[in-house]
Amino acid sequence: MDLVLAHLYPQRMNLYGDRGNVLALQYRAAKRGLNFRVVDLEIGEGVDWREVDMVFMGGGEDSHQAMIYEDFLERKSGLSEALSDGLPMLAVCGAYQLLGHEYVTADGHKLEGIGYLNITTRPGGKRAIGDVVCESTLSVNPKTLVGFENHGGQTFLGEGATPLARVRLGHGNNGEDGTEGAVQGHTIGTYLHGSLLPKNPQLTDLLIFWAVTRREGDDALIAPLDASWELAAHDVILKRVKI
Ligand code: GLN
């Protein structure tokens, strides 16, 4: 089976190894015999969302978010429709912020988002930087997710928005309410860089599973696949932060 991943703005939205998420998806899909193809979408490059099975967009500095957000807004109706229709998407940090209603940058610029996730982001007092350990609300095994955060924005979930995880170590969405990220349907927004998927194979597999079942129907399965190296990397972080 072919799977097409649309990678939004790989040149401008790619911090702290975010592209590693694409490599992890590609690796674990290919190991299962899936023909995984990545289509890079930069500013002005169109796509037919009906031909896409998964979307990834990484984080970016405020200046880079400002460069791409108008183009991103132009994709609003097509992308929102596809996400509402179950298209899986992983959005990290700066991308996560722009999936919400708005992101107000550190110097007070308001960047409108596509409003798919019911979240808003405003500047926090101090940047949130460091390792993050959290417990996912998704049915994944292990529940623990590890990553690295570095963001100035503080994100607050609106009514009905479901957090991706509960923070055990780090700041997560805002350093106040103990939430990290947001999930709606098959869309995952998160502050976790690092990159996230190579150290959290349970999330990689969930995204692949969502993409395959969307194509083949709810009964479709993906083959079990050894994840001992990935989980060893996951455990190194847990040991390093002594949690
Ligand atoms: N520029 C945004 C912030 O500082 C996002 C940063 C990021 O993607 N790491 O909050």
C-alpha cells in the first residue's frame, strides 16, 4: 500500500530535529512493507488533500512562523476539512500554535491560526526550555512520552479540547494547568521536539495505524514491529531526568 505524507514547510519549520519525525514514520512504515512517500510543501505549493494520508509540520521561530502563516491560512478550509475527515496530522510547537485560533508572539504580533484546534497561545513570561516527561491520554503503550521543549508561547485549551498528555516533568502547554499538547480526532498538536517520534514509537505506530485504517477501513491492522531501540532511547531520557 502507498502512503503519502505531506510535510509542510520543511525549510522554515524545522527545529530541534523535527524532520526526524518524518524519518521515523518513513522507517516504521517501510519496515511494514508500506510504500511511504514524502511530499514537501513550501510556500505557494499546492496539494490535493484527497491524495494525502498524513501531514507533518514542525516548529519554528516567531520570525519563521510569520513567514509562513499567510500561506498556511490559505490552506485553512482544505486542510480543516481533511482533518475533520480523519486525516492524521502531527503538529509540533510552532505548527501546533498555528493550528489553534491565534498565537501572539513575544513582541506582540498576532498570528492568526487556522482554528482547527480550540487553543489560543499568548506570550509567557519566561521561555519554557528543557526535557519533558508526560503521560499520554491516548491509548498507547507505553503511556509515557518524552521530548524536549523550547517555546515562548503559553497555550491554553478551550472548552472541549483534549490534552495529549499530563505533564510529569517540564512545562507543557503553559506551566500552569499540567496539560501538554492537544488531540482532536486524528490530529495531534504538541510542544515536544527532540525529535518526538524516534523516541516514542508508540505514537509513530498510532499515526501509521490511523492512516492505514482511514484508507482500508476500521478492521485494518498494522503488523507488530520491534521497537526495542526506540524504547531504549525513550528510557535513556527517563534515566537522565531520574523519573
Ligand atoms: N516561536 C514559538 C514560540 O517560541 C514556537 C517555538 C518552537 O517551535 N520551538 O513559542
